[in-house]
Amino acid sequence: MPNALAHATSPYLRQHADNPVQWLEWGEAAFARARAEDKPILLSIGYSTCHWCHVMARESFENEAVAAQLNRDFIPVKLDREERPDVDRVYMTYVQARTGHGGWPLNVWLTPDLKPFFGGTYFAPEDREGRRGFPSLLGAIAEAWKTKRPELDAEADRALESLESHYKNRAVAVADSGGPGSRPADAADAPPGEVPLHDAAGDAYERGFMHLYESFDADKGGFGGAPKFPRAGNIDFLLRVAALQGGGATETGREALKLAAHTLRRMCEGGIHDHLGGGFHRYSVDDSWFVPHFEKMLYDQAQIARNLLDCARATGDERLAWAARGVFDYLLRDLAHPAGGFFSAEDADSEIAGSEERGAGSRISDSDSQPGLGSSPHAPGSLLHAEGAFYVWTHEEIGRALPPLEAALVRAHFGIEDEGNVPAGLDPHGDFKGRNILKQRRPFAETAAALGLDDVAAAADRLAGALDRLRAVRAARPRPHLDDKIIAAWNGMTLSALARAAVHPAACLADKRPFYLEAAVRCARFIEFELFDAARGVLRRSWREGRATIDGFAEDYACVIAGLLDLHQATLDPHWLRLAEKLQTTLDRLFWDEAAGGYFAAPAGTELVLRLKDDYDGAEPTASSVAMSNLVRLSVLAGESVALADGHRARARRLAEAFRSQWAGAPHALPVLLCGLADLLSEPAHVVLAGDRQDPAFAALAEAVYSAAPFSAPIHLLTPACAAWAKEMHPINGRPTAYFCRDFACQAPLQDPAALRTAFAS
């Protein structure tokens, strides 16, 4: 009989609706029951495309005996981390502090007043190598709750005090350095002993670059060893370093560009890149981007696409722009809602084609698996499932799908082998035995030469046709589970990527640019009409089968604002700029810390035991990092008054000071915030275009800006209707006219696109 999760909208919660565990959703009903029955809460957090969440579900939450323990001794609560990142953030911080690592599923035991006293991630179904299995652990905690309650309560109080002290000490460090609220507008006027902001930022940039330089894998790309994650913020930062250094004008600029470009090229060659369908998987379990964790997340696609676009502009390497085009093909084909929003993720796991013919009960067993490489996944109630089943190929499947020459091309270029191409060391459970992951093994010209094909262009066309055929064959396989939540923050990132692609100068994107612009506008309209509550002026966190009841978090506002600003740059439609201004007002009202500066992740008044500010740009950038750049852009692009524009810039400076101890102490932790800091400390270059937006001459001037503007810094392109200081700029003699300005001092009006491009170079 279904439990209370049967009524949830979250795909993750619905996956657990038929568990024998009597799960409750996170909320007052569960809290009240914990208080009334004086039982601890087991809070289990995950998301619907989480591999180890599936594993633990089969091993423990679908087990009748384990469910009986949970139902008797605990108040079991399930939570989708993508719906409630604020709750996940608090208890993940606790588990990371307690164990030194984190991940999902996240399992935390709480007192009835929501204080954590024990937690971890995946727990095996039986005791192993001195570690308690999940049933044994449940029994020990239940017994301790009865016999050692004062100790558990004391541990909960100590844990919460420790977390509060951690964040309070950071705020005190900022206040002791002069206090963000008292910081003068001019960094040169810093208090005695305080390093001026500009100097501190320069030092942080140097040390942040050196951290990446020293950890760079010169052969395989990326930073550090296995596993390798495509941390987009690192590439953003390197490209900004290169831009500040004049591109290839200095050794540092050349090195920064090399690190970024080499990493992206190796990612594009690797198995982490879906060579057939486009897009990128979550991470690589090895150090060469070969064997991925096959999950695909929307936020990765959006951020990597932006990295590829920016790096293509910086290097002139159109192969990177082609890879970005593949990402957008995937998004628009497989993750797009008909109304314009984008779904959140696809699972790593899927049913093996034809597994229904193997007979009832034919399943991969992973009862001996541990979190790690190549483990066998799970999908409740299914037949034979495996991670990556949708994506991998046998040697014979390639031969059946393609003519001989095309099959030879694919096998040679992507390393297809008779016995499979995944080494045993990267496949400890044998999931990929006899199967192949596509990875580009060499430049295509070498592949053609090895097969005796002299006409490389004709051979490339054959390969492209072969990949189209394989994509069609693959499409007939059972697809991985799709999490069809539409999340505001991730759609904001996608909106930004599409808007930037719509004005990108790469030749290989030219025929797609109108489609990208249309998709960007549709995405923005979805956000406005389905995720924005105009009556209250607030965003909702997500949409699925209708607008969710959960209000948005700071990251939702920051990322949507950034996307709207990029869309405004692509369309120069003031509507999107005004909506961005409205959302910034709400972000400031609900999330800004008036005492210490910076943005809290969640609004006040929630049930959280601790209100946090994020200070690490990981798989997703922090709200404060994104907001830094947004505020600077709004100070130039928007503002019904000069005072409002100055207010945005002053808030950006306070934000920089609020996080100074973090970015100055560990600059590599906040690469995206450092990019915003560069925006704050740079003289803004902007262009005011006056005239009829439908005039081809106006479009030509805008195109000149898109092609000549810096490759990683935001474009400041506006019309006289946008900002108070620009209202007196008019077209000359009725012709569209550009006013190129630097630090609000404008050059003589220009009407020739070539002259406008030259102005950027001067």
C-alpha cells in the first residue's frame, strides 16, 4: 500500500511511494509527530537520478524487516534535495564536518527539534569490515535513544553550536577587518592595516591561478586526479585571468588560456562527452575523462556550454563551438518542455535492451557493491538494469548497425574493441565487460590515414552519417529515467547559455542562432509565467505538474537574473531588464544580510535550524558569486535613477567585503566570485545603441558589439530607454548610432560597425 509520498510531485519522492517504509514529507506534520511520539527523525535526502539512492532503496528501504525497524523506532522522512537545497545544505554541512565527506543518499538522524546527532551517506545492508550495516545501525541508534538520551541531546546541541560558531567566526573575522558595513566606497581609503580591495583581489587572482596551474594535469587536462569533475567555475576563472592579461599578450594569459582550452578539448574527446547525443555526463571516475558516471544534469550542460562558447571565442577553435552546439542539440531535443522550460536531469541507470527476454527475476545483483567505480545500479521493480546501458556498445552492435567502412571508422576513431575497451581496474563489478564507451582516440585525420582514406573531408562526412545512424539505433533502446522537474536556478543557467549562443560569432553556430534566441525567449517566458508569482513578486523553486508551493532560494534569483540580463543583451528588449530588476529587489529584500553583507541561501522564517551563506563555487556557483556580477551589470545597464545604479554597485562592494576572508584566504574556493570581483574593479566598457531596433543598420551595430566585446567579461549593451544616464543619447540624422563609453565617459558617436569594432580594440 502506498505511503504518504504517493501524493508528492517530486519524482524522487514518488520513487519511494511504494516502499514499506512509512515515509513522510519534510514538514510540520512529520515534526509534530516526532514531538508527540518523542522519536528521532531519520531524514533521508536524495534525488531521482541518484545512483546510490537507487541502490540503498533496493537494499534497505524496500526490505520489509528494515522498514519495520524504521517504522517502529523512527519518524522516517524523505526529501528531494533539488526541491529543498536549503535543508540539504544544512545537514550536508553537518555530515561533511562529522565524516570529512558527503554525497547522496544523505541519511541524518535528528532530534524532534531538528538538531542532527548522527549521519552519513550510503549504508550497506549488512555489517562489513568493521562498519555497521544499516539494520545494525538502526538498532544501535534506537537503543541509544532509549538508554543514552542525554548524550544524544548533548551531541545534537554540540553539533549545532559548532556549525553556528563556524559561520559566526567567519562573520567576526570580516567585522574585525573593518566591517563590510563601514567599508568606504574607495578601496584606497581602507582603514590602516587593511589591504585595499584592489590589491587584495590582485593577490587572490595570482594565488587562485597558481593553485590551478600547480594542480593541472598537463596530459589529460583537468585538475588533480580521479575522479574528475567538470567544475565550470575553474574554466570561467581561467578565461577571466586570460582576458585580464590581454589574452596571449603575457605568459600568464597564455598559460591560463592553455589550461582552460586543453581541459575542454580533453573533455570533448573523452567518454564523459556523449559523442552521439551531445552533452556531458556528471563526472569521470578515472583521471582521463574516459569512464563517466553517466548521469546528465541540466546545470552541467548549461555551464559547460558557456565554457565552450567563451573558450571558442578566446582561442578561435571552432571545434569547441561545435561541442557547444551538440550540448544545445541535446537540450532542445531531450530536455525541453513544450512550453519552454527545461527538465532537470537524466539518470545514469537504464534497462538493458532485450532484458525482458531473459526471464522473470533476471537482475544484476549488487549486494556486494560499495560506493565506488563501476557499480551496478538499480531501478525499483525493473528487469535487468545497468549504469550506462543506454550509452555503451558491443563490437558486434556497431557492425550490425553500420556498413563495413562506417563501422571501421567508428571502431578506429572511438577505440571499439572486440572484448570491450574498459579496463578491469575501472570496472570492478564487470558491468562493462564486452562493452565499449565511445572516446575519441586520435585526431580524425590520423584515423582516416590509418584506414587509407585520403579524402579526409569525405571520410568525415561518412563518420558524421555513421554517428547519426548510431544515434537513431540508440534512440530505440530503453531511455534512462527523466527527472522532469523544471528548476528555476538551472533554467536561469540554461537561459544564459542559450542567449549567449544566440549572439556568438562562431561560424558553426550561424544557422542555429535564430533557434537559440527563440528557445531563450521561450525559456524566459516559462520562467515569467510559470515560476514567477507576480502578485507576491517572488520566484518559485520549481515546476512539475504545475507550480510548486516552495518559494525560490537565493540561487534561483541570482541565476534567473543572470539569464535575463544575458537575454536582454541578445534582444535589447527592456522587458527582460525590468524583470531582472524586480527580481534583484526581491533577492535583496529576502536574502541580504544587513548586518554582515552577502546573501543567505534561504529566506528568514523557515524551519531551518541554521541559516547559511554558501561560500564554495562547486558544481554550481553560489548565489553571492553570481549576484556579484549581476549587481555590477545592473549598475551599468539599469536603474531608473543614478542613485539606484550607485546602490547596486555599493551592494556589490559590500558583498565583496563580506566574503573577503574566504576569497582572500582560499581563492580557488570561489572562482566565480572572483570573476564578479573583476567586474566590480574594472572600468565598465559599455555601448548605448540608439535607434530603431528593427533597422538592419541597428542590427549591424549590435553584431559588431557581439563580435568585438571581450570573450569572458559580460557585455554591457543597452539602449537609451534602459538607464537614466543614457536617456539623452539619440540617433543622429535618423540613423542608428552607437555611443561607446568607458567608465561612463563616451567617445564620439559611431555609425560604422567597423569603427565600433575598432573602439573595442583600442
